[in-house]
Amino acid sequence: MSKTVLFDDDNPEWTEEDFKRARPAHEVLPPEVLKAFPKTRGLQVEPKKIPVSIRLTAEVVERFKADGPGWQTRIDEVLKKAVGL
């Protein structure tokens, strides 16, 4: 399987020199812009959730994602109901 590489003259690939000149966002962006992108999600509200890895069929994931953001929470709600919580 071959991949086609696209080149964009307005957005060229970075060189080693570009990386050496680069500076962190907090040095070049104004504080009001940085506030719009917090570094963390913040504290979780109760109940705290734990990250897990679970294998689901594509049909199940697609069905939940079709209803938009919050699909993982909706799966959690269905599972709680199924086990009587």
C-alpha cells in the first residue's frame, strides 16, 4: 500500500533549524489566549471514573457515537442499568 505525500508551500515541513528556533506557546501567545486552553481537565466530579480498555463491536460504538458527544457516558449508563446499579 503506497501513500501519496502532499506538499503545501504555505505550510512546509519543519527543518531541524525550525525546531531549534521554536518556542513554547506560553512565551509567544497572550495570556487571554492561553486561558482558553487549560492544561488539564480539572478535578472530576463524583463519582470518579477510572480509565479502562474494552473491546466493543463497531456497530455498538457507531450507534453511541451517532448521538454525539458524551457517548462514553451513555455506554456507562447502559452498563449500570444492565447490572442493576
